[in-house]
Amino acid sequence: MIALRDWIVAQNCHHIAMESTGIYWMPIYEIPEDAFSGDITLLAVNARHMKNVPGKKTGMRDSEWISTLLRAGLLNGSSIPEKRIREFRDLNRYRKSVIRDITSQKNRVEKFPQSSGFQLPSFISDIFGASGRMIHTLVI
């Protein structure tokens, strides 16, 4: 990955365009992001906004077509926030998924005694609160 960045710098390439397909563009986008002290134009372009190359589709033909469109000024990049905002968003998404998983497991734990006929919510409001933990230590 560092070799790619070094090659871009050695070629004095200040403009880069790529298809933003799925999540596959993200690590490639981050490689040259800091090249030339941030004085580089990076475009991640939605593939639907480019007319496809006629004939058999290959990576080489696609890249040649993208570079032709870039040189002609016909590409509009997607709006991509700066790196620290992207990292914050990733962290926030991960946090939400962890909270969702914890909530799901708590619901499973609460459901098990109820399926066996124990109606704990009628005695305590939160089986994971202080009273619930006290009952757990008494049982064990």
C-alpha cells in the first residue's frame, strides 16, 4: 500500500479518480489521501454516473475510460468527509452494533425465565439492576 502511494508521488499525479463500488474503494482512497501534503484531488465516482465502456468490460479498459473522463473534466466525485469524521462515524456505527448486540442478549436472558413460568418483571423492574444482581449472587 505504501508502494502505491510512493508511486503516485513519483509520477507527480495530483488527480485520481476511481469507482466507488461497495466498500472496496475505501482503503484505496485512503492511501494517497495525504500525498503531496493533502494537495491532491481524489474523486470517488458513482459507477452509475459514468457511461460504461462499450465492448467487453475489463479493469484496464475501465481505468482508461475513467482517466479519459477525468482529463476531460466530466467526473463529479461523491461527497466524502474528511478522514477524522469517517473514523468517528465508523466508531459510532460499531458502538451502535455493540449496544444492539448487548440489548439482544439481555432480552434473551429475560425471556428464558419467563418461558419457564417465572414472572421476574412482576417482582423487579430490571433483572440487570442492583436487585437482579443480588438475586443472581444468591442463586449461584
